[in-house]
Amino acid sequence: MLSVFDIFKIGIGPSSSHTVGPMRIGKRFLEEAAARGALGRAVRVKADLHGSLALTGVGHGSDKATILGLMGFEPDRTDPDEAEAAFAAVRREGRLALCQGPEIAFDYSADIDLRGDVIPDIHPNEMHLALYGDDGAVLYEQDYYSVGGGFIATAKQLSAPADDDLIARPRRGGRVFASAAELLTLCERDGLAIHELILENEDAIRLRTETEQGLDAIWAAMRDCIDRGLRTEGVLPGGLAVSRRAPSLYKKLLEAPLANEREQLFDWLNVYAMAVNEENAAGGRVVTAPTNGAAGIIPAVLKHYCAAEGAANLRHIRIFLATAAGIGMLYKQRASISGAEMGCQGEVGVACSMAAGGLAAVWGGAVRQVERAAEIGMEHNLGLTCDPVGGLVQIPCIERNAIGAVKAVNAARLALRASESHKVSLDQVIETMRQTGLDMSRKYKETSEGGLAVNVVEC
Ligand code: SF4
């Protein structure tokens, strides 16, 4: 069952599929090995990263994340500074303390193998992990896939998603939907807004007060991320020498708040989105929304339109997040939110669609207007490629989130101002995104083998 908290997860940057996913895989692998009695006898662990995970692995921090996962770090509880220090110590000392297991020798150059020449059949983000005993025999091995937004799976799980991967299937009661059309029908039949239906489905998992506290914690993490990004100056890591721009733009906006009245909307959305994505690029704490690469759009729109203090505003934030999560579930189930599968339309495009729907809901849109906003938010991101320069989540990712935030607001406006019925449904645009992603050359799907990644010279 997908939950709001599968879509919005606190983690660390720079990538949900290439950082959060590999970290979760490392830990899960050792848990499985321990359950089979293999962990205690291990003297070596080896991780082979294939496809996109290898091609953009170093820039996205996949090597580091895998090692941290093997040490037992968890994305939502990891302090970025502590993680950096632990990774540096492993490389320096050549020793790795396996989670719940022995400390073993670890040779970074031999035990992490980035095999970009291996093109996986099942999913482009593949990782093979193996534990060896002192006689060199394999004690336990497994293939895993990081399928976007921090979700991970084995080959078996991917080939048979079955019941536990259905959208919003409540454990006790509630309403099942597997398409936007079904979601709208259920809402209209029962007189519910989308966020009300989503929250009622969450009630099948936990108390409503706990869900509300969880949503408030997600918003707090987003807000903290914006605040850190607005304050932190300097150059982003990775070698591209990209300077953080959010702090200086923020200062200018504070010093002359009315200097550009007509363009102010853009400036504020831009600065908030860039603050988040600069934090993400620096490996800071962010919320998948629905991915790390696209993490700035929803917080930027929320911050600009739901920034006032007080209970009424908190209510708006919950409406926004629950609605956006419902839309995100549709993309996750019916297509993909992985840049390695769909290109950037599956990350920034989906975030834009989710933010447009969430904002339309906060602005009082009916369910069909919310669906329309989400549809417009994706329709004009179709075909968006993923071609990060240097394999880093910086160019075009940071600015792209700023553009995506502005586009999301415009999509919500267009939807609420429209009078005639629309010709393109959300289900149709999701299916179009899926087909476009399948047709897209792999050069443009998080491999850094095409587009800006080959035309912009690194220096
Ligand atoms: S280009 Fe888009 S999909 Fe690719 S890494 Fe950047 S944000 Fe993610």
C-alpha cells in the first residue's frame, strides 16, 4: 500500500534513486544476510553498481550511500556531517563495520565496482551485493533495484508488484483507486475532496492525529531545508564550481522587497526552490517530493502560498500535501518517478503536477479542477530529459526546480480559470509520460551520456 509517507520521505541529498535508494539497499542486504545466518561469517562485501547507478554514481553519491547503508545508516536519521566523516574514515582506514555484523577489511577501489557498461534488463538502477567468507565462497548475494523516490525492490518484487504495490489500498476499509478516473469517481460519489479521501485511507494505517503530525513534520523538514539553503553560502561540492545563488538573491529580495513588484512572484518561488536544491546538491537533509532531484518545487510553492503562521495555514499545508501525495501515487503506480526510466519529466514533471494539484486544492478548486491542474502541470513537461552535467544534481537540476515551481502555479491558475471541459485527462497525460519515457534514448535518462552533460564542458 502506498502512503503519503512513501511519497514524502525525509532523507539526504543529492538523489533519492542514487543516494537514498542505495543506502536503503545496503542496510536491507545485511538484514537479509543476517536472517540467513551469513552475516557473522563475512570477511568481505562487494557492491557492483550497474547502468545509471554506475554512470552517475559518483556525482550522485551512490558509492558513499552504499557504504553508509552497509554501516547501518538510514536516510531519514542520518546527519550529513556524521555520514561524511564515517565515509571518509572507511576510505582512509580500509575498515568497514558492517551493520549488526563484524568489522571487516574494505578496499574502496576493489569492493565498490561502478559498471556503467552493464545495461540491466529489469531497471536501469541495478545493484548486485555479495558477502564472502574467509574461503572466498559467496555466503549471500542479491540483486536490488532503486526505482525512484527512494523506493527499492528485488527482481522478484519488480516482476510481481502484486497487492502490496497497489495504490492506496487500505489495510482495513477505505477506498481503493488505481487511476485518476477512479479517484475522481470515488471523490464525487462520496462527496469528498481528494485530500479527504487520501487522509481517510491513511486512517486505515494509523490514527489521524499521527498522520497530521507526520505531515507537519514533513513540512517542518521542508521549511528547515529552505531556511538552511537561504543562509548557506559557498560553492557546491563535486568539481563543477557551481556557486550557491539562493543566499544572495534572498538578501537582495529582503533589501528591496518592492523593487520588482511585477516579477516578485518569480523571484520568491525561484529563491525558495533553489535554496532546497542547493541544499540537496550539497548532500543536506531534504524531503523527497517525490524525488530529491525535484525536491524544491513543492516546498517553494508551499512556502510562498502557505507561509502565514497559525492553525488555518497548517490546515492548508495538510490539504496541499495530502492532495499532492495522492497525485504522486498515481504517477508512481501507473508510470514511474525515476529519472533513469522516464527522464526528468518523471521527476520535475511529476513534482510540478503534484504542486499544481496541491495549490489548486488550497485555492478551493473542485476535484475536477485539481485533476486538471495536475494534468496541465505534466502536459508541459512531457519529453523533459535528464542530462545532468558531470553526473551531479546541479545543472540543470537547481534552476529546473525554480522553473518547475513557477510552472506549477501557472498550471493551477489555468485550471481554476478554465471554463470549458478539458480535452486531456490526468490518466492520459500520465500514460503519455510513460510512453515518452520508454521511447526516450537512454542517453537522456540519468546517464550523463547526452544533452547538456556532453555539450557543457566541465572545468
Ligand atoms: S535533470 Fe531532472 S531527473 Fe535528472 S538528475 Fe536533474 S532533477 Fe533529476
